[in-house]
Amino acid sequence: MTASDPSMPTLAATVLQSPDAIPLARFYGALTGWTVHEDGPTWARVRPEHGPGLSVQYDDAYVPPTWPGTPDAQGMQSHLDFQVEDLPAAVSRALELGATEAAFQPQDDVRVMLDPDGHPFCLFLPGA
């Protein structure tokens, strides 16, 4: 297969489930500086100028994952990674926007954060 193969998929977005899609999309828009496109009360897109973005879909049965995972609860199946130049400043900014810092932190140059709906995401320094 080649890149010009019309059957070759291109990643457009990662989709997060949410009990309140629009506020979560606005959180990620504010966190990243990307544009939020509110497509209705149950779906929103968060897009950079170029490249894949995020989408947020309403899910009334959404249950936040646990971090770190435990055998008796829904664990994290995926998470988002955001590289930053100033980790303390990025953590502070995420907290101001409504994130929380996870209690368990596996390494010093990475901060595991939880978005307002409980999805884990990481802020990390280059080379981490």
C-alpha cells in the first residue's frame, strides 16, 4: 500500500465520551488553544489549525475510568499526551481550567491530570 491508496485511513480525531459534551470540548479548547466547533448539544469538535484533533460525544452512561487501574473498576483504556515547555506552569493552567492532578504520579517529568469528566491526560516535558 502507498500513501495515495484511497483505502488508507487518516486519523482525524480521538473521540472522548462525556455526560456533558460541550463543556468538556470547551475545556480542551482552552487547554490547547484549538478551535471548538459545537455541532449540537451532543457532539463537539476541537481542532488545531493542522492535524488530528479531538471530538467529544455525549454519553449518558459514561463512567470515569480509575487511575491507576484496579481489578474491580473501569480502567483507563487510552489517554492524551500533551508536551509542554514549562511543566509547573502547564499544571497550574490546567488546574485553573478545571482539571485535577491525579494522586498517583509515576514519574517526575510527567504529570497525570484528570479532565473535568475524569479522563486522564498527561503533561510532559520534551524528552520525557
